Amino acid sequence: MLQAVVLGGVEFSPLVVYFPIAFVLTAITRFVLHRLDWHDRIWKVAWFEVSLFICYLALTVYLLSGR
């Protein structure tokens, strides 16, 4: 698992690395859905995007954890 990230002598949580990765994956998915014009088929877009971000965050933590 990714340990504490040190920037300028200050330790940060590994989520500092995980969040941007999940955000980029969510943004790419949103872009693809809008380009394919599938965003109209989603009932609650805001809830979908939040849940998509959480799923990508969980996937990122799982894949980078190294078990």
C-alpha cells in the first residue's frame, strides 16, 4: 500500500495521490458519456457522477494497495 506522501517535509495521506487519479477517470468517463450523448439517459446526473467518483476511488485504492 502507498505510504504517507512527503512533500516539503510535510506528510500527507495517500489519498492525496488517489483523489486526482479518481477525478481524472471520472472526468474522462463524463467526457465520453457527453460525446456519445448518453448523459440524457441518466436519471440523476449528480448522484451518478458522485457514485462514479466513489467507485473509481475504491478501484484506485484497491489496485494501488499492493495487498
